[in-house]
Amino acid sequence: MKRFLIFLIFVFIILPIKELNSWGFHAHKLANRYAVFTMPEELIGFFKKHIDHLTEHSVDPDKRRYALKEEAPRHYIDIDVYGENPFENMPRKWNDAVEKFSEDTLLAYGIVPWHIQTVYNRLVDAFSKKDVDYILKNASDLGHYVADAHVPLHTSLNYDGQLTGQKGIHAFWESRLPELFSDNYDFLVGSADYQYSVLDVAWETIEQSHAALDSVLDFDKKLSATFEQDKQYSYEKRGQKTIKVKSEEFSAAYHEMLNGMVERRLRESIKTIGDLWYSAWVDAGQPILDGMRESENPFVEEIIIDKKISKEDARGHQH
């Protein structure tokens, strides 16, 4: 019992912020849920059958951070520690990267692109074996890591603005903004496409995310300098706690300055997750699974109906 209490203290007080940050639970659930609607006609029946599981278990990797020390680096890569031209300096293949920088270094600064490939391979294996539980576990996990790779702050040593006097920007960008504004996002991203190289997809995602990092930090700094100090924060009740958060007014102004960035990265998350789920199934030989070909409505109609239901459920939970 004593050891367990010490562990809890470590998790909630001592464990660095980086090891607890990720797209907020809300955004991860949205990403996995709406990736289901990118599935082609022959697969959507299977994925719709398990949509609630894929939604709820989208956050499992974050929960594992509390128990597994090796979990944290799977969610990010501090690519900017590898020089002025990091994407030229860093080999894309794991063995080449280990040879150049050492495994200890890679683990110290994050391995998300390679872990996406690892979980993808597990999903291919699960599809090949028609092991539904294993399919759902790895599909849920893959969705999580892919979504994390779409977050600009997951690509930098300055992951929480702690190096630029902007501490707290991580949760602000990836949790607060989606929670406030995602009701108005368009999750209709089209149908999944086959991807020949999951590793290339992962690295291209990291490059796109890192390219947006300057805007994430610069816009916050500029807005903070011009916005009235007493209007930048507010207090909200979360369960039994009252917490300090960026005010809705400041959040709306920042969200507008970003010009749709959060929505674009979330939409890209949804599309990429769908692409990789579908690709894994194709690479497994397109096995026939329970529930396939049972969906009658076109996915466009389904997603509109689902979003309406999800909004109504969310309103119900708030009361």
C-alpha cells in the first residue's frame, strides 16, 4: 500500500508534464470515431460495429503512461534537437537512426514515427489472424499515435512553451481549443486511401506538424502581448475542482489567428488514421470479418447523423 501511494505521488506530482500531455481525450475520441466513416464500403460494417470501442479505447496509450516508463517517448519526437536541418539529418529507418544517433538518444527524444510503424505491423498481423480483440486494440492504439503525430508541439523540445515563457500552451492548443470549437469542425474527410509506406506517412506527418510549430508559438506570444491580462484567463469547475484556464474570449481570438489550424490537423488525423486502418487490412490480404458489407447508408449520410447524435449526447452529459 505504501509503495502504491508513493507511485501515485510520482505520477501526479513528480512526473514531468511532457509525459502526461497529448491531444485531449475529447480530440482523440473524435479522431478515432470519425476515422470509422472513412472506411470503404466493404469495411465500414465491421468498423461501425465496433465504433464505440474504438472511440473509448482511443485514449488507452495515454492511460498506460501512468504505469509504463517506456510508453512516454512513443507519443512524440523532439526533432529540433537534431540540428538545423533535422529532417535531412535524421534517417527515416529505425536501424539507420540507431546507428547514427544511438538507441538511448532516440528514446530520450521520442520515437513516434517508428512506433506508428510498429503498431501498424501489429495491426496487419491481427487482421491476418482475424483476431478481433487484437484488431481493435491495435487499431485504437494506432489511431492514438497517428493523432499525436499531427500535433505541432509533439515535434519539439519546447513541447509546452517552457523554453519561451509560454508554459501551458500544450494543453491550450490540443485540449482547450478542440473542446471549445470542435462542434463547428467538418469531419467529412472522404474515403480512406491505400498507403504504400506507413513510415513515409508518419515522417511526412511529423514534417507537416513541425512546419506549423512557429505559428503555434508566435501567435500565442503576439496575442498575449496585446490582450488585456485580466481577460486572458478564467476559472471553470471540472468535477470537484475549480481550475484556471484560458478564457473563452482569448481562446476564440487565438483560434481565429490560427486560421483553422486545429481543425486541419484534426481532419488530417482522421484521414490518416483511416488510411492506415484500411492499408493494414489490404496488407493482411483483405480478410473477411464479421459485420462486413452490413452498412446500407453511404458514409456521408452516416457521419452527419453520427455527429448530430454525438452533439446531443455531449449536451446531455453536461447537465
